[in-house]
Amino acid sequence: MLNLPVRDIMNDHPIKVKSDVSVRNAAHLLLRNRINGILIVDVQDPDKLIGVFTTRDLLHLMGDSLARRSRKMQVLHDIGIQPVGNFLKKGILTLQADDNAAKAVGLMHKKNAVTIPVYDGDKLVGVVGRHDIINIAFA
């Protein structure tokens, strides 16, 4: 099963938002859609991927605010209204649609990734997440 190409297991309709969307709205999208990551695109060019925002990123931001003790709720509020683009990590892990699922597993394990954009050449065609990999491995 792990020899399958990523194109056969990816979600070909990934959720994308512009980088000026608030962290709060991005969090609502993650929760409402029960996904671990959303793709963040450039405000001016919605075809230009600039990052991935994940539940792990959200939990990290929450942990930072909790460390503020007496101001934790204010810090959490302040983070929530900021653009999600302010919190993207440098470097985007990607896969090609013809890469096999084993490569996706390796990348996810080595880089501790939960969501990886998938390209066909230079065109974004989908996203693969941990749940997709687990589904094929243990289905």
C-alpha cells in the first residue's frame, strides 16, 4: 500500500486561505473541517503557496500565551486577531504527485509534518496528511 503514488491518496480539494486571515478564523476552519492543516496563500496571488498552518502551530501559540500567566487571555486574544501569515514557518515541505506514500511517511516522520502540499510539476494539485497515510496503511 505504501507504494501507491501520493496522487491516489491525497485530498485534491485542499482548504486554502489568504495570509491575511486571522489566526482565530484559521483555527475555526481547522476545527470545523476536522483537519490538521490548511494551506496559506499570498494575498495578491491565490495560486502562490506561502505556507501551511497546522493544529500543531495553533497549540504552540496557545502554549506561548499560557506561559504569560496573568495576561494569558489577553495574549491569546491578541494572537487570535493577527494574520495567520505572521506565524508561518520558513520552508515548505512538498511532494510530487508521483512520489509514493512511503516517501510521504518518511518526510512526515523526519520533519514532524502533519500536512504536506502536493504538486504536479509546478502546479499545486492537493494535500496529503497523516490521516491519509494511516488510512491506506491500516485499511
